[in-house]
Amino acid sequence: MSKPQAVALQVSPVQRALLQRLVRRQTADQRLVRRASLVLALAADPCVQAVARQQGLTRKSVRRWRDCWRQATQCQERLRSCRLGFLLRNPGFLRVGQREELRRFGGGIKGRPPYSPTGAATG
């Protein structure tokens, strides 16, 4: 029976840049620096044992922070989709340029009609 294959953490380019900047900051809290470097290492190499050895941590610690990152990412995705749903139902909270962007983007969401300023579904 083969071992399950590890999957690298999903880190967006913006997140990667922020994490790298945090790691390089000399005034950053060292706990945050360690966690940021751990996430970057797991994004590059999903092998928990190799990252634990490289970072000088236990596998349990690496797994814990990997799972925290994944959970936070899932929460962020849910919040983003809730916010988008709210804005689709309440477009008055947006500026005119944002309404145009929402109109273009909103029609691509499965199960949602495209946004129209009159409140009627188009399409």
C-alpha cells in the first residue's frame, strides 16, 4: 500500500509576498516569522517531515500550523463568497465603478442572475 501524497499549501502571490516581507522584517515578532517561514516552506515542499527537519520543529507542530493555514484559508474563502452574495443582493453599498465590475462578475456566479441597477435580473 502506498503512502498518501502530500499536497502543497495554496498560497496566493499576494500572500506569498506578504509572508516573505514578514520573514525579512527585523522588528517582527519571532513567533510570526517562524510561522510565516513554515507556511512558505510547506508551499514549496509539502513533505511535513522534511519541513520539520529544515525548520527545527516537530512534525506535530508543522501539521498543526499547516492545518491552521488551511482552515484560515477556507474561512477567508467563505467570507469572500458571503460578502459577494451580500453585495449582489445590496448593490447600493457600491460606488458606480464597483457596480460595473460587479455587473460583469456577478453574472458568472452559478445560480445567481447578473446584477442590474433596477433590481430585475437580466439575461
